[in-house]
Amino acid sequence: MADIQLSHNPLASEVVVIFNDLSVDHYQDSRIAEEGRVKKLAVFRKTENMEFVPDSDSGDLQIDDDSVPYEVLLTCTGLPRIPRRDDMLLNEGDLYTIHHVKPMNRSIDGLWQLIVYPERTAFVDPLCIHKYTFLDGTTLQPLADDVSNHVGEEVVLDMVYGGKPELLSWDAEHWFPFRSRIRFVYNEQKIIHVKGGMDQAYKMLEK
């Protein structure tokens, strides 16, 4: 039910949840390794919690954008586990660190509220297509067989990305606006090119 509500919410947009594994070596230095990422429909907005505003009303209010928390509302559908601290979230090319997670509403099962902050390190998520899935053009379910058996048929390419992709192309010459899910007639396309915030990248569409 919560997924249906989000799909009809005019404020909903696409985000990518990045799951990380945090380990500590014998020098007590922490290392983060990406485990995977999942694309989700979510409501991403500045938090309504104004506790970061000083009690005093004297002087000008100076708020550093890096200190302002954001609220992300999403469902648990399709996630391998509950997001936790040290996981990240990618929104419009910008990285955010997850601070805490809590249920949004006792009566709505599976709807979570994430509080995130802009990532404070110099790390930039590189432009990339991390994984893709071919879907049936009618049912939007993953194809039961190899896409090579669907030449001349309408299929959907669903992509999970990194960075800030802005344009797509089949030949690196003719570009169209990026969408993470594109519908087209499959004619044995082998490569998809992507252009955006970190120059250009491509993904081999292996059979």
C-alpha cells in the first residue's frame, strides 16, 4: 500500500540507496566497501525538525548547508536489509550519509524515514551504470529468457546508476535525456552510453 501511495505522490523522486560494509583494521582505521545499491522511489526533502535552529533570536541566523538534515521517506520493498549508519544515499548526483532510520508510521507497515546529511568527505560517486535488467515490455517483469530471443520486440531496460547521468545514447553520437528505465524495440543493441556530471561512460549489454 505504501508503494502505491508513493507512486502517486507528486513530491516523489528517484534515489539510489548505497549499502556499505564497514570494517575496522588492527590500526582501528575504518574502511567502507560498497555491497550494492538499489534504486527507489522516495520523498526527499529538508527535515521539518528545526532543532538545529538556535533558541536565541538575536543576530543573523547562519546555517551551513552541510549541517542541515534531510528527510527521506521510502518503503522496504526490494531492499536487502534495513539501511543503517554508514550507508549512503544518492540524489541528483549528490551523496548523503544516512544518520538514522525509523518507522514512519505504526499503522503503515514497511514505510521508513531516513535522516541523512550531505556527505562531508571529498568522495564523489563516479558516473556509471552499475547493473541493468531487461524487463518485459507489457508486464514490466524481468524477462524469463535471454533478451536475444526478443529481437524486434518492445522491451524495457532498467538501470541502477552512479554519479549524475544526464544523457543516453546507443552510438555516442545521438543523445537523448537520461531515464533510468527506457522502453525501446530491441534490435541487438550491444552498448549503452551515458553522459553527465563525471564526463562519459558506457555499459556493455552482454547476452
